[in-house]
Amino acid sequence: MNCQLCNRRIAVKLTLRDLLWPGRLPPATVCPNCRQQFVALDYVNCCPACCRPQETDQLCPDCCSWRQKYPWQLTHRALYRYNGAMKEFMHRYKFAGDYRLRTVFAAEFTAAVRQLTAAVVVPIPVTQVTMATRGFNQVTGLLDGVDWTPCLQNRAVKKTAQSQKHRRERLRTPQPFVLSDSSKAVAGKRVLLVDDVYTTGRTLYHAADLIYQAGAAGVISISLAR
Ligand SMILES: [Zn+2]
Ligand SMILES: [Zn+2]
């Protein structure tokens, strides 16, 4: 088996148990060297609302200003830091469109999603143009066997790449979504919004705003990276 990131061969040591129950083998798709480049967030020194790494356990300035803007609070959970290795991973997974790479984090991400036990799971959608060119939504690609509901749709057919925008421009981005027919499913429910990367929070706050308008009882969110 080869590492999906650096293509080096991965030696898989089999025990007698593995041979007797082959289903137990985890998908060894990344070599230990590549794996250790990803930094898991420790939830100790971070903002309790958005997982931003910091010295204190107080709300960060960004979350304070979100709370002034909206009458509700969004608590976000992220699994990994958006460091160089994660940026490179996302680039290959999303922009080079390598769908196999979903398996690197899918099991772990799915477990974190299930742990949050939301009644309705709503992924952040990609635009029609992205869907046609990339062929998949990178967010739902990270979900293995989780039932999700497509409550949100992009207003525009094509999106201007967020990654090319500066922070201030990103924060000014107008509402990019509209509610779809299936948004009826969120009425009175606790909803989990799912995204790949949390950058400024702008996208998730726009999404949460609409989900609350659709009558959700509560909204929380999760991303692979932050
Ligand atoms: Zn590797
Ligand atoms: Zn925060």
C-alpha cells in the first residue's frame, strides 16, 4: 500500500488477529511521516466558541463581534489546524479534485460529526459550476455513511474563490445561500452545519442565519480545519 500524499510505500504489520478478522484493518492511507504534519487542535488553549488557538479560554474578539451581530450564538468545533500541510492537502483534494483523498480524514471526521448527535446534518454546498468541474462536494466527501439534508443552495451558479480574498473582503461577503425545499426538515431541530475549513466564520454564520430562519431550535457547526 502506498501513502496517498507522498506515494511512499507503507509497511503494514499484520498480527494474527488482523489475519483472522481482516475487516478490522484500518485504511492505512497516509504514512506516519505525512500524518504527523497535521496538527490536531487540543481544545485547551483555544476560543470556546470557534476553536481558534490562543492563550486564554475566553471568547476571541471575532466571536465577540459575531455575538453582537446575531441574536444567537454559534459554537464551532474544528479537528485540525489549517497549517501548511492541511493547506496542501485541501489544495490537492479540492482544487486538483483528487476524490480518493477523502479517505484520509473521512472516518475521523465522521466520528466527530456523530459525537455531536445533531438531529439534522447540513453540509455547506458547492456551486453548480464547482460541482460540474470538480465532480463532488468536498464537504460531503468527508462524511462516511452520515445522513445529511441539502437545506442550503448557493444563490450564484459560480462562486468567486474565497481563498483569493483578503480577510476584510471575506467578512463583507453578502449572504451566498438560499433555503431549499428540504429546509422544512430543520424546524424545531438541533442542526449541525458541516464545512471543510473555518476561516473567518462568515460562511457558517450566513448559513446558520438561514437555518434559524427556517425554524431550527439550535445550530452548531464543525469543520475539518481551522
Ligand atoms: Zn506520506
Ligand atoms: Zn472565537
